[in-house]
Amino acid sequence: MLHYSCDICKRPIVAGTDLRHVVKIEVFPAVEDQSCGCPSGTSSHDDVDNLDEMQELLERLDESELADLEDDTRSLRFDLCDACRQRFVKNPLGMKGGKQLDFSNN
Ligand SMILES: [Zn+2]
């Protein structure tokens, strides 16, 4: 029999007694679709310029940066007890106090 514990308060979650909630968070970089970057109706010599720019871009974006992009993707999974689930949905990012308009604190 599997035993779970709450990832926030560490309380054991007993199957059949406590409600267990699973939170899944996916974090990944938003990459805009650049497949249609070429303006339509360009003449051939403009295309050559675009190809040069593309080549420069590809040279700047080397393999290590592409690997970093992969590494930015995170899929997180948490088990929460019912009490922590209620707190989580009210404040998913764990912001302090919940006062989101308090920018003048200096
Ligand atoms: Zn909890």
C-alpha cells in the first residue's frame, strides 16, 4: 500500500481517510512561432539578405543555448493534503500576504 505525505506540511495523507490532491505544474519557455517570419512577395535578392540574417541567428544560437532551452522545461508534481490544497489554490505562487497591489512599500 502506497503512503503519501503532503509536500507542503509533510503531514501523512492516509488513503481512505484524507483527501489527497495532486498538483501538476509545467514550466517551459514560451517560444513564439517564427515559421512564418518571411514577408510574402519578396524578390530574390531580398531572400539572400534574409538567409544571411538567418545564418547569423543560427550561429549565435549555438547548441549549448538550445540545451539550456530544454533544461528550462520542468514538470513538477506535488501531493497536497486538503488543507494545503485550499491554501494553494488561493495563492498558487506563494506570494506573501496576498496583497498584490502593495507596490509602495519602501
Ligand atoms: Zn498539507
